[in-house]
Amino acid sequence: MISQIRPSELSAWLETARAHGEPVVLDVREPLELRTASVRPDGFTLLTIPMGALQARLDELDPAQPIACLCHHGSRSMQVANFLYSRGFAYLANITGGIDAWSTELDTAVARY
């Protein structure tokens, strides 16, 4: 199952996720987007793999590790979460609203684009 969480709900998800391993926020945006706006890891590991490179880099992820997927607004990250789920990843979340909502809900220093 893939949880749908808002950025403002991330810390609660992280607390629960820790029972399953060290949580990862997987940012699937492109390098240009990452240069425009990025999150600071706080209580999680941040891993950046563009959506188009995920299949080639799948071995960088642990299927047993909790992963919350992040993109600009939440569509790409949901596609990635579905892909990971189909590959046997068990503890997944999609951060709905993406980095845009992150900026308005968690950290206004994160640029909006």
C-alpha cells in the first residue's frame, strides 16, 4: 500500500516508518529542479534519483526501507511509488503536493517554481 501524505504530515510518517528502518525521502525531480529548490534532510536520508534514471539505479534502494517519494507537485512521485511497489518495495508514501507544498507547509525558504 502507498500512503498519501502532505509535507506537514511527514514527521508523523517518519516516526512510524522508523519501526521499519531508516526512512528515505526519494526526490525524483530533474537536476535543474533540484538546483532551483531542494529540501534539507531532517530526520531522514535524502536521496535524489531523477524519475527517468530510477530503473537503472534501482539497486541503490533497499526494498525493506521506508521510502517517501517527492517531486514538484506529486504526480511523478506517485508514478515512482507505484513502480517501486510493483518491484516489491513494501513501505512507501507519496508526498502529495510535492516540493511546492513543502515550501508552503514546512519551509518557506524553499523556492517555489
